[in-house]
Amino acid sequence: MLLSLLYNVHMATQRRPNQQSRTQSRTHNNSNTPSDHVGLLVASVLMMGGGWYGLYYLMTTSLPRIGGELWLFFLLLQIAIAGTALPIVRYLNVRLTPKDKDVPASGVIVRQSVWIGLFVVTCAWLQIPRALSLPLIIFIALVFVVVEIFLRTREIASERD
């Protein structure tokens, strides 16, 4: 599925102006999609592969200890979740951006997927001493959402000036 998404993005950037596919007429116009989003999706595939394989290898070959293995687990979990969230966050940003506005830069998309990875890692860390609860999950998610809204508001205001 991800490879077909990469192929579609590549073909949309290579398409001649007079050609129009069936999917392009139904979905968001890709004419204002930055070209660095293809590299973003390639990086996403590498992060997913490295992160999930590293987690698999760590869990099958080492004992759970408090020390290097635990921090390596958190690092690999961050990489795997952020890489997995990248295509989803990119799709949502492209889909929900109005046609008359520019799609957010790849740095914004990476930052938003890193927030998702940090949220999952924080929840995993709080689960170790069994301190994680539903109200705490909602509070942490709201904190990340409010910080991202604040950052995007400042970025959009500075782009207008």
C-alpha cells in the first residue's frame, strides 16, 4: 500500500498538465504538493523498517532489563511509530488543506509525526510503573495537541507577513 502511495505521488509530479487521472478528479489537487514529500515518504519507509525490525530483534534476543535495553526500546519505538505515522499525517495534511492554500512543508509533517511517537513512548514509559490511566492519556494528548496548535498558529502568522 505504501509503495503504491509513493508511486502515485511520483506519477502525479511527472504527469503532463493536460493529462488528468480518475483519482485526481475525485481527490485533492496535487499541483501544490511540495516535491520534498516524496523524500519524506521514502524516509518514512526506512524509519518503519528500521524501527519495527529493531524492536523485533530487541524483543526476541535480549532480556528486559532496566538499562540500555530499556532506552533502546524507547528509541526504537519512537522511530517506528514516527515512521508509521508519517504517511498518515501527510495524507491528512494534504487532504484537509484547502485548495487555495499551500500544503504544509515536510518539516511540519515530520514534527507532527514525532509528536505522535513521543505520545506513544510517554504512554509506554508511564505503563512501566502502572501509572498510566485514561484521564492521564487524554491530558497528555491534549497537551501535545495544544502545543502543536500554538506552533502552527505562529508559523501561519509568520508566513502571512
